[in-house]
Amino acid sequence: MNLSLLSLFVPTFIIVSATPGMCMTLSMTLGMTIGVRRTLWMMAGELVGVGLVAIAAVVGVASIMLRYPSVFMVLKYIGATYLCWLGIQLWRSCGRMAVHEFGDGGQASSGRKELVVQGFVTAVANPKGWAFFVSLLPPFIDASQPLTLQLSMLVSFILIIEFCFLLFYAQGGKTLRKFLQKRGNVQRINRLAGVMMVAVGFWLALG
């Protein structure tokens, strides 16, 4: 992949990744309730999903998937229902991710695996994500160069940029939580996080 194409791709994806979206909102919500360190598990699943979608977009799988949207439906609605359920639990200040007055939100039992799956499903079951990569990535592929090397570079940059902004949003959620906790508004933390989680669920379902 030549440097001129790469110099166009990186700022393009930075702008796209920085824009608040479904995955960034989820990262901010979890950063608010369970902290940045534990949100890393959700990020791991989300990055695997994003990498998979990006690779599929280049090799042509995504175009097939987009022609048959029913492929997404089961995964999409299960994921959306689960996120909405978590949001309702947060609103009620109960469940494993809720923040409590004298403790941290989310207990160890909420599970690394659960967070990884949550991030993966959110990334893979988003039709807009597939459509975006189908339209964005192919123009940056040079047909005269080896595909494997180009794809490796593009996906590497995608994951690095995505990870940086996921961290940024999660840290923003943590900062917001500290701000509210200083005023004793633990219930507001849970309700705000609950609304955001439900919003992500509807976003996923209606995307």
C-alpha cells in the first residue's frame, strides 16, 4: 500500500472513529459503571468484531451479507434485547453493573466473557458497520500490490485508532462518574448509564 493512500486513510478513519457511535457510547457507559480497566474486556470483543467486519468487507463477504439482511436478525435482536435489559437493570440501580453508594460498580461475577461477547455482538451485528467498511475500504486497496500486506496494514491502523477512541470514551465515562459521585448522585449515574445502554440497544435493533 503506497504512502499517499495511507495518508488519506488514516485521517479519514480517525474522523469516523471519533464520531460518537454505538460502540463508543457503549464504551462510555461501561467506563461510567464498571471502570476503564474492566471495560477493556468489552473493547477486546469489539475490536475482534471490527477486524472481522473489515476483513470480510475487503474479501467480498460483506456484500453477500448485506444482500441477505436476515443473516443479522437473530444475533442483532438478541444483542439489542440484552443491552436494553442491562439498561433497565442500571436504571433500577440493581444488577451486576450498577454503581453502589460505597463500592465499585459491576462485580467480578459479571464476567470477562460476558463483556467480550457484548463488545463482539455490538460490532458484528451492526449493519451500518458492514455498509461503512464496504464503501470505505475497497478504494484504499491497490490492485497492483499484494492484498495480504495491504489488508494487514489497514486493519492494524483501524484497530489502533478504534482502541484509542474506545479508551477515550471510557475515560470520559469514568470522569463523569467521579463528577457525579462527588455530589452523591449515585442514582443519577445508574439512570444515565441505563438510558445510554437502552439507547445503544435500540440503535442496534433499528440500525
